[in-house]
Amino acid sequence: MNYYPYGSYLQYLQASSSFLPSNISGLVLWYGSNIDGTITRDGSNNISQWDDQALPAANATATTTQRPTYVANQANGKAIARFNGTANQMLISQSSSSSFTYCAVIKPTSAGERTIVGGNNNGIPALVVNNTQRLHLVRAFQAYLPVNSTTALSTSAFNLAYATYDNATGNYGYYKNGSLDGSGTSAQAWTNGNFRIGAMTSSSFLNADLAELLVFNRALNSTELNQIRDYQIIQYIGSITRDGAGNPVLDGSKNFT
């Protein structure tokens, strides 16, 4: 595995991919665990800080008991952050928005409701993996949106797990490995507040391996979601295999289902 000094993360990605998430407007958070220098670890490989690659940066931090574990060589030879489901979470000084897109490269490791993106306040727009391993948007501690994703996330391979919400229309959608996997319409009175990775107000802790998390302050369109999908395939698989229609072919042998 190659390691890169702090500050060279974007230069490395620019050399390995013609597209970056920051090419899309509205990016407010970008955490990738694939390059050393963006993660601060203690002597036990527990993560105390995860540097934000979006600008202005809002680095995620964790106290000693909250820290997820850095594990190398997990997703196409790249590292991940392992959240234990009992206490791990990271706090961010960046407020949520009423329209949003969440994009995660994730492998859940156990059943039960687990928070990918949550926050400090009741009513914050949160994305969870529910008891049946489906994605579900939640107005934290107040209401689930009526529809969850259709198919379960794999617990044996990494998944591309996305959710979008457009506050102007109430339209929302879930995407698994680049394909629409459930949608609905539901007006919501979100309460915005600072984000957390891996918990909702210190509960519903994430039990999963997380390779990358992107947060946008608007609902991305299908073209933009496809750009993110292809970028993450390049980063966490290494190349793109396409079918006759030009769509990426994702399978368990390449870490995605």
C-alpha cells in the first residue's frame, strides 16, 4: 500500500482520476480513509481526527472513548474506518441542510439500526441502515420517511450507499451501487444542526467499515450521482468494467455487490 504525505491527497487523486467530488457544486464534507495523512491515529490505530477534503474544511474529531479504528488494506488495498457499534462516533462543526445528498462506501458488520450520518439535534436529517440492512432517511428521533431502500446492503462486501432529498419538492431517493433502489415524496420540517459520523445524539451507533463519506448541501441529479459512482469505483475497485449499455458491472469479487 502506498502512503502519501499530508497535503498531497488531492494531488494524488488528480493524478489517478480525471474527476473529483469537489468538481460538483455543493460539496460540504469529504472524508476518505484511503490515504495516510488525512487521518490522525493514536498508538492503538484509533482515529482521533479525520480531515475534511472539502473547503472550508470541517475536520471530524473523536474523544478517546469515541474513536473508530483505522484498518489498512480493506477496500481495493485501501484503508477504512471501523466503527464498533457501541461507542464510536466522530463530531463535526458543520451544520446540516434541508436539501442534501449523502454518499457512503460502506460495509455493515451486524444487524440492527445503525447511523451512517446523524447529528447533535432532534430532527436533523439522518441516514441509517435499518434492522433489515436497508437504507432509511430519518428525521432524528421524530419520524422515519415513509419509504426505505428496496434491497439489503451486503455485510460481506462494500456497498455504494447514497441518499438524496430535495426540500423544494419533498422528493427523495436511495441508490445502491449506482442504481435507484427506492424513492418517495414526503415534506419534512428538518431541524438543522452539526453532523456526527456514526451516531444520532450519542445513540444508534454505526457498526460498519466506512471507506468514504461525501455530503452535499443539495440533491444531486442522476448525471452527478453517476460521476460520484464512477469515481468511487476507480478509488475502491481500481477500474471500471461496463456492460453492453455502458453501465458499471459491480460484483462481490471486486468488493461491491
